[in-house]
Amino acid sequence: MNLGRTKDGAAAPHRPGAALAALAAAQFTVMLATSIVNVALPQIRLGVGLSDGGMTWVVNAYSLAFGALLLAGGRAGDLFGRRRVLVAGLVLFAGASAAAGLASSPGVLIAARTAQGLGAAAIAPAALALTIGLFPPGPGRSRALGVWGAVSGAGGAAGVLLGGILTEAWGWPWVFHAVAVGTALVLAAVAVLVPRGGGRAAGRLDLPGTVTVTLALTGLVWALTRAREAGWTDPGVVGGLLGALVLFAAFAVIERSRPDALVPPRLFAAGRVTSGNLLMALLGSVWIALFFFLPLHMQQVLGMSALATGVGQLPLAAANMLGALTAPRLARRTGATTTLTAGLLLEGAGLLWLSRIDAGGSYAADVLGPTVLIGLGLGLAFVQLTALAVDGVPGRDAGLAGGLVNTTRQIGGVVGLAVLATLAGSVTARAPGLASGPEALTAGYRAAFAASAAVLAVTALLAPLLTCRSRRTGTADGAVGTGAPPRTSPLPHPPSATAPPRHCRDTDRAPAA
């Protein structure tokens, strides 16, 4: 099927399904790298002589670079060509992964993980913008976002499984070598299947704004990450948070006066960008924490091996994929707001169930059922929130919108993990017996899961309020990356200031994209 050309000038592919597969594989690789090292950390520590703090930074260096540079990566794709930025990100990601697998010292390993995060910050927003641009608004785009949601959620769970298999079979370096090989294959697929040309907006990069917000995000992520180890009253944590606050304020001032602003005000006037990103940040705060605490409970309390822990993530991954692929069809039948709220409640119910884990329990009795519910809910909610956060955004800002929604999810995850890790640690320290004993650890994990369930309950209450509008107002440029005319939104807009409705009716059955 030849889709012609999109309004931003990109040549639409003859095989959009094949191009979607290549772009989804790029997103899967990024998500895989966030979790694949987790179960290999003990072996990595012995292999390169890491300290306790250094072992933590094998994970944190990736998250720090990824979260801090996503906005810059998204805008670079808009200005310099999304396919070009995607290819550059994949090249850097593959090279950094190979370097990490060859590392023989902590410094080299952490530097390689930082470079991985930089590559991921280029890949994720460019791939999302290109995916949206493949399909006009309607069922095709809805299904594409369903695939996107499925691979995003499955990537985190698959990382735990593959990390366990590779570490036990060939050793920790293959955790990184496998990512390098996989990325090289994705790069070849993108080169063949994703069309060239188009996707470039007029203007230039807002260098002052880019530097300021990148430093602000770096300070925020660094301080929150350090807070997990040093506590919230640590001078470095307090200084980092205050510095980030000052830099964010400076960024806001800079953006008001620049015609080429990195985050122009028009972005938040289009569609439901603000509400979508707020809700995505809340979902991310629970999502990333889940993949941190659950493998720890399975290994440290239930005594499961790295391989068994990875296999134990398969039901969650399968349920997530089912939820994501089902979300577009369910949204057309019941309404996107209803689907989003149902997904949040399902995931919250699974986390509440998981908060009843017992130190003397088992995987089948305590973990299997809750994780299936969590996976279904996560898949439903993630697809709807991705669609919401890019809905109605002009084509020239598609990469930035993709970078923004990835940034809010990542930053939300860092904030959530820092807070929940502090909560779990304090509960564990106060629990009877040894702090490293299974009963004390379980008490901390239960507290973290219960708090996560509470966050999702609040998010489910906010979702209808933030996504409800009485009517749709189109954007001048139409849909993201397509140049389509203004269209009816799948998610009702919040009430207008002049004539707010008395209630929110989720009657629109349009596709969630």
C-alpha cells in the first residue's frame, strides 16, 4: 500500500507494517537495556571490581543520560530529520553496548552505560514520531500504538528474562554483547524498511534552553538517585534538588523570550499534552519501581535463581502485550477514557494484591496472579496515555512531543523509585529481626507495592477529570506527522472555561490515536 507523502514532506512507505516492525524493535531495544543488567549486577560487580555505589551507577548512569537528554533528542529529530537522528542513536547505542561488554574497569563500564543512555535518548522520541507519521488518524494508527505499547512493556520484562539466561549461560559480558548484536540488526532493518526524507522542521536548535533543561534534568535525576543511598537530608541531595529548581526556573524564563524555544508554548496548547504527560509521569513512577522491587523479592525472599526470576516475568510480559494490543479495540467500543481508567484500576488492583506477599509464600501463590493483572492494566493504560500525550500536536513538533512523553515517564520513574526505595528501606529497618532477613525485606516490599497501588488509585481518579472535554478543537497542522485535517478526538477534552458540562460523557468511540 502506497500512502503517498505526509504533510511534513516525508515519503510514506509502501510497506508501513514492515517499517512499524523496525521502529517497534528499536523501542524494544531501548526498554530492554533498562532492565537487562539488573539480574547480572552481582556478577558484574565481581567481574570489574565494582563497589556498592559503583554497582548502583551501572543502572543509574543509563537512566541519568536517558532521562536528561530526551527533550534534546526529540527536538534534534524534528530539526535534523527523525530517521537520521534515529540511525545515529542506534549506531551510538550499539557501539556503547559493545564497549560495556568489553569493559574491564568500573570507569569504562559506567562511561559506556552513559553513552548507551545518550543513544537511547535519540532513539526513543525519533522512533515514536516516525511511527505516528506512518499512519493517518484512525484504526491503523490505533493498532500501531497498540504494538508500540506492547513492545515497550514487554521490553522491561524481557530484559529480566534475557539477563538471567545470558548471565547463567555465558557470563555477564553477553548481557551487553547481545544488546549490541540486536541493535545492529535493528539498524539494518531501519536502513532498509524506514523511508528516507522529510520530517525536518524549520528553525534551529535552542542551545541555551537545551543546555539549561539538560543540566536541570541531570541535577534532578542525580539528586533523586543519590537520595536512595544517602537519604533526603544529604547535602548533595539537597543541593542537587535546589540547583535543579533554579535551572528549571531559568529554563522557563529563557523559553518565553526565544522564537526557537525548545519547548514552545504552542506544544501545550495542542490536544491534551499537559494532561497526558502528567498522567504518564504518575504511571511511570509505579512502572519502573515495579521492575526494581519484584525481581528483588523473587531472588532475595523466594530464593529464585536469576534464570527462574526471568522466566517468572513471562506471564507479566504476555499480559502486558495482550492489554496493549487490546487497548485500541476496547477504546473504540467503550471509550478511551473508560479504557484508560480501567487499565489504571486493574494495575492498581494487582499491586494491592501484591502488597499481601508473605515471606514464607511462593511464586505461584503470591506473585503469578497479581502480575497478570498488573500486565493487563499497564498495557491498556500505556497505549492510551501515549496517544493522549501526542494527540493533536503539529507535525513539526512530533519528535519533541515524543521526547516529552518519554521524559515524563522516565523522570516520573526516577522520582517514584527514589521515594518508594526510601519507604521500603525505612520499613525494613524498623521491622523485627535482621534487616537483611526475608521477613524484614518482605515488609519493605509490601509497603512499596501498597504505596504504588495508592498512586494508581489517585491517577485513576484524575484521569477522567483531566481527559474530559465537551468538544474537540482541531490544530492548524492536523495530526502528528500526518498533516491530516482536524479530527474528532478519542479522548473527550476537558470542559471549556465558558461552558463547562455538568458531567463528563465518554461517548466518543473514535480510535485512540
